[in-house]
Amino acid sequence: KAGVTQTPRYLIKTRGQQVTLSCSPISGHRSVSWYQQTPGQGLQFLFEYFSETQRNKGNFPGRFSGRQFSNSRSEMNVSTLELGDSALYLCASSPRTVHNEQFFGPGTRLTVL
Amino acid sequence: QQQVKQSPQSLIVQKGGISIINCAYENTAFDYFPWYQQFPGKGPALLIAIRPDVSEKKEGRFTISFNKSAKQFSLHIMDSQPGDSATYFCAARRGADGLTFGKGTHLIIQP
């Protein structure tokens, strides 16, 4: 079974731009969660989608948004990029929400200049 | 507010030794406690997980010890090998919430 795939793997943007990251979960998995990983703050939960609905949201500003499609693929969008948004963005999938182990993708490394 | 505190930040262990990483949590509503292993350039991978109704869980060389009254849990890696060198994260979850991670421990196993 193929793992979680994320595209692109690397991205360079400038302040003020917006960016869209993509995640394809493991086949059959319907829950997709997004996390931000930085050296200073570590791994922080952004949001979770299940059946095309946002189920949970972490403590991030409204510039961070996401969506999920009917095939469970998910995208996250960051608008008006700030230098502090430079991070590794990780997507994790699980068969369903609540009490399931999460399988992480390799991440998208975003650099904001 | 850091809800899951992990220590030490870095750890060096000789090959064949026991690696021990500790975590403490504050929220008594947490009901799922996983440990993840991350290699450079890769996403975290689930190693082992425990629920609060169990005090210990062992899978191969990896053991979680859980102390509910002290609100602490730890990861023990027996017979540590150079291939175990990685960053380890403890985490906690309440119900359907997202995972709350510790800051990570950079483990080096010296040959």
C-alpha cells in the first residue's frame, strides 16, 4: 500500500504571497490531519478533515485554511505569508477520526523569504 | 502553555545500552499516548502507543511505561542500536482532538 504523499516537497515563496500544499492519504483512509513543524515550536496541530468536513482546528490564525475532496485528498492554504510561516508542513492520514493511529507523509518544506 | 513536556532534549547512549526518554502531561483528559520516531527528511512514524488503563506496553525492543497518578510516561529502548539514532517525540491526544507533541529528543547511539 502506498504511503501518504505530499506535493510539492519543497517550496520557496516571498512574504505576502499565498501557497497551497497538497496531501494524498493512504488508500481507504478518510481522515487527514495537518501539522506544522518548526525548530522553535515543534510539531503543532493545524486542523483535521474527515468526510470533507473540518472536524478540529488548532490554534492558528485564519490565514491557515484547508479543505478535503470527495476522494479524501486534502489541500491546505496559507495566505499572506509571513517569515514565521517557514516550516515543514506534515500531513497525516488515518482510516477514520477518533482513536486511530496517524500515518505521516514526508512533509512539504516551505521557506518564506 | 506546553501541555506535554519531554526530556531530555538530547541523549547519547552506547550501543547495546538502554535509552530512556520521559514525558509529563498536564491534561488529565488525554486518553491516548503515542511515541513517534523521525529520521531526517522523513515524517514521524508511529513506534508504539498506550492508553491510560494500561501501565506498560512492550513491542519488541520498545516499551512504554505509564504512570497515571504522576501524569508521566516514558519510552525505553532496550539493546539500543545505531539505527535507532533519530528524533523521538511523545504525544498525547484527547478524544478526537489533534495530537499534542512534546518538543522531541535527539537520540544518538554510539557504536
